[in-house]
Amino acid sequence: MRQFLKFMFASMLGTFLIGIVLIFLFIGSLAALGGSFATQGKPTTVKDGSILHLQLDQEIVDRGTKDQFTLNFGPFRAANRIGLNSLLATLDHAKTDDHIEGIFLDLTELQTGYASLKEIREKLIDFKKESGKPIVAFSDTYTQGTYYLATAADAIYLQPKGDLQYHGLRSEYMFYKGLFEKLDVDVQFIRGSNNKFKSFGEVFTEDHMSEANRAQNRAILNGLWDDHITAVSESRKMDKARLNVIADSLLVRNGKAALDLGMVDGLKFRDEVLDILRERMSIPADDELELTSLGTYARSFTPEHEKGVGKEKLAVIYAEGGISTGESEEGTIGSTSLSEAIREAREDSSIKAIVFRVNSPGGSGLASDVIWREVELAKKVKPVVVSMGDVAASGGYYIAAPATKIFAEPTTITGSIGVFGIIPNLQGFFKNKLGITFDGEKTHELADMMTTSRPLTEREKSIIQGYVDEFYDGFKERVAEGRNMTVAQVDSIGQGRVWTGVDAKRIGLVDELGGLEDAINEAAKLANLTDYKRVELPEQKDLFQQIMADLNGQARAWVATEWLGEDVELLNQYKAVRKAKEQFGIQARMPYDLVIK
């Protein structure tokens, strides 16, 4: 009894202490939110002679939050993200804003894909050409991604003891076959009968890449690298062959080599670069340098696309993340939520055209089909133009296929027309590792076909293979109908293979190369729109609603950060494992999670 009371009081004390901690967290949250609400709706003032200070060291997503705010404590630290839509609008406005004298690209790291990076770079070049205002780039260490972005600047500076990484691109996968063998777990991976490129499950069943997967990886890497060196060659006036030699021989091994090779314009400390900024922008030496952050500047104006005075509208509908059934959450496309947004745009007579921004590696085949139906219905009523982001593959391509027109960046990863299913057999793990066995009764032979407590029989494998092949046939038919191709043509470029935007245009999977704004302009043209207001869907929640809705997700991300540190790769692995646990049913998903360095 004494021991019982001891443990009971210890438990009560622990609960009490946890409650106290939560109360303090809640009070802190309210205090921070109070500050956010206090400044909500109050535009900031930008002083004359200001320099737009772009750091871009947070994750860049297609669409930023409805309310511009930053919370830097506890689980809310993970909420800080940059919306590509807001960034592009900010650069557009800065071109004609007399308060802005130029841009300081202060680069550390980038958390975005190649297609988004290309859109940002092209907008910086557009800013420079149309405004005549200078852009100066600086970094302690340039990665290949930050250097690619920096080449949009008039001048590139590197810290004297800094580094410029220039060694070409690579992809790398982690294979779990050996781990599962040690755990006595058998992963039963079933893909379309001829889907040799649909290699998502290979990481669970093999210990190396298949030749088909290696071939498509090589093609993707070569396509992305060609776009990279083409851009650098034009900006730095360097021969592409020379850039390949520099990368192949690792000629850039320190700052001096980068300067000697013409990759940068100077080796300078940060304070020296700020002096150069002052000089280039004709700011007196005794005047304080006004550096205005992206967040501060974005609050100082209303984007042009929100000022339309006409009654007609153009809707931009965002679909970003994996595809699943149900409501959308952070980083996930819910078929219910997205279908509702598309239906709303279709039924609203004031909306004359739809731009469907797709940035997704796919996911649930069933959920993809639900979304496909709404896109198909919308196209019959008004123009639907797809803008593909970093990736629009498998289910991401499935939902884009019926559009009136499809735009992709040259570096967009798309295609992956194919499907698969994964059913783990955990019998060996439970029996040999945990001493647990299973037994039971059933009324019919196939009543327990999807169980994970035993291996599939040959008959069951054949049945599931039939499901997968049937869905793949339907996938091909959907694409063939949307792209005016034969099913045989689709199959020849399908089989689970992924393509760059350039190759996708060549084989007919996309219509034009371009970014989000190109797609918007095309949709407006197809609908004969001149003066219109742009609306963004799905409608975002207000500040407090969004925080409460996202709290669980942000808390998980915060816990992951506390355990794994700020290492982006580790955090991405954590997210991938968490998403893999949630997959069920036939998957229309990219053949692998592509990580290129």
C-alpha cells in the first residue's frame, strides 16, 4: 500500500508540474499572439534609401500564411516559412518603389526545390533589368544552390576564408533491406506489371538502385545540371565546358580559387560588403544603412494582384504536399478540402479562370481520382491552367492531367505515371523478435488478405497485382484523354518514369515552360481577362484559427527539431518516415523521394 501511495503521489506531482509548464507556455503564447494581433493590419513604413535584405534561410513554400507574423519560441519556431507567392509579389513591388535602392542577397542556406529557385532567380533578374537598381550577393559559404541564385546579382562577394562548393549534382538513397532482414520484416512491394521505373519500394526490398532507376536518375541530374550551368554561363560570361571542367576537377577549393576562376567578384568581409552597398547605392558614409527584411517590407504594401477593381476574378488554387483522403493539413493535400476549393471556384460565376498550382509527389490513388474529377468538371466550365512547382509527379500529375493547359519549369520533376502497393509482412518480426504469434478463424478464404501478420499467398499477390494494373490502366486513360494521346503513347512514356520539365514538354506531358506568373497570364488570356482580381484558394484561416489548427503539427516539428537539431536532412528523414507510416491503399506516388545535392 505504501508503494502504491508513493507512486500515486509521484504521478500526481508529475502531472501537476506538467500542468504548470503548459500554463506558462500558454501565457507566453498569448503574450506573443497579443503582439502579433496588435500589429495586425498596421502597415509598416519603409524609409527612403532602404535596401531590401533577402536572407531566404527559411523553408520556401508555394503559399505563405494569410497573416504576416513570426513567432520564435517553442513549437511555433517551426512555423516560420516564406511563401513563394509573397516573395515574387515583393520583388515585383520593389522594382517601382522609390524607397528601395537595391537588394542585398545575404545567403546562407536554401530550403527549396530547383523549380522554385529558378522562379526566384528569374524574378531577381527581372528586377535588375527593369528597375536598374543593383543587386549585391554575399555569403560566408556558397552551396551550389545559393551560388545559382547569387549569379542573378550584379556582384558576388565571398568571405575571404569562405568556400564555394562547385562539384556537380548527386542523388543518394538509403536502402533498408538489410535492416528489415535483421528485423525479420518482409516488405511485399507490388507495382504495375511493366512499371520498372516505379522504384519507390526498392529502398525497402533491395540494397542498391535498379538499372531503370539509375537511368532515370542520371537523366534528371543531367537535365538539372544543364539548366544550372546554362544560367551560370550566361551570368558570369563563362564557357559551359569550362564550368564542367571546374566541377569535374574540383578546381574551386578556397576563396582565392573562386576569385581567380571568375566565379566571384571579390573576397570581402561582411562589413566591407555593406560599405560597397553604401557606395553603389550612393548612400552617404555617415548615414545609417537601412536594411529592410522581407517580412517587414511585405507588410508595407498591398500586392498589385489584390487591387483589382473589376468584378471578374481569377482563382489560384494551391495543392502542395502528399495526397491523402480527407481534410488538408500542413504539408498534405486532403482530397476533401481541395475538391471543395475547386468546386467553389467552378460554381462562382465571378471567377472566370483557374490556375491550379501543383507541387506534389503524389500519394493515395483514390484521393487523386477524387481531385481529378473536380478538375475535369471545372475545365468544362472555364479555363484551368496548371502551374507545376518543384515536383508534380504520379498523383501530382494525375490531378493535373485534365487541365486546359499545363506549365512547368525546366527543372520541375514530373511524370511518374505508374502505381504501386506495399504490404509489410511482420510475422517473422513478431515471432522471432517479440515471441508473439497469431491465430484465428475466418468464414472465407480471402477474409484476411490484407493482414500484416503473415505473408501473402500466390493467389492474393495475383489479386493485388490485378488491382494495381487496373489502376495503372485507368491512370493511362486519364492522361491519354487529358493530353489527346493514345493509351499506348502514354504507356511508352509512363511505366513510373519521372522527367524534367524540358523532357516533359518534348514528349507532350506539358504544354509550355514557365512559372506561376506565366500560367496566370495564360489563364487570363484564355478567359479574355484584363482588369481582374486574383483570389487564392483554399481560403486560409485567420491567425488564431491557423495556430490552433496547426499546433499539433508544429509541436511535432518542434519536438523533432529538439531531438534532431537543425539538421535539415535529418528532419526531412523524420518527416518521410512519419508519412510512410500513414500510407495505405494503392499509391500513385513518385518512385522515390528525390534528394539532389
